[in-house]
Amino acid sequence: MVKHVSSVGRNGVHDFLLIRATAIIMALYTLYLVCFFVFSGTITYELWSHFWGSLFTKIFTMLTLSCVLIHGWIGLWQVLTDYVKQVLLRGLLQLLVVTALLGYFFSGLFVLWGV
């Protein structure tokens, strides 16, 4: 069995399960948002701020954001390892992807839980 340094001990089954689990959570979050828009009627500022001020919505949004980032990382990691054969370039691209994903996570964290 060949081990790559960039795989961090993961295997195909682990990636498969993570992709499916994150996709289910993202689908449930989409359904949650669609239900809010469909059943809320006229959306006012008060209703909108109450919705996003809800602890459940904040936690569910952070969980979904984490799932989007995990889903994106695994997908991009697979594309980069399949199509970028030069190790130095692949490592640089993976570093850029991780940096962008961490930036997305922290910006979402500060927007959601900020002032």
C-alpha cells in the first residue's frame, strides 16, 4: 500500500463516508433554509434578525460551513493528487487551498458570531 505524505492517514472509504455525511448535512441545511423562506410569509428585518439570532441557526450554520469546507478540501485534494503530478506544485496548490478554506471558515465564524 502506497502512503502519500499529503493523505494524512486517510483512505478512500474514509473520504467516501465524509463526502456523503457532509453532503447530507448540507442538504438538510438547504431544506432548513427553504422551509424558512416558504413558511415565513413576508420576511421583515425583525424576522430575519430573529432567525439569524437563533442559537440553533447559528450552530447549524457553523456545522454546515464546516461540512462545506471538509467537502471542498477532500474534492480538491482528490483533483490535485489525480491531475497535478509535480510534487512541489501540488504542495503549493494544496497550501493555497487550505489557506483559502481557513480564511472562509474564520470569516464565516466572525460574521455569524460577531457583533
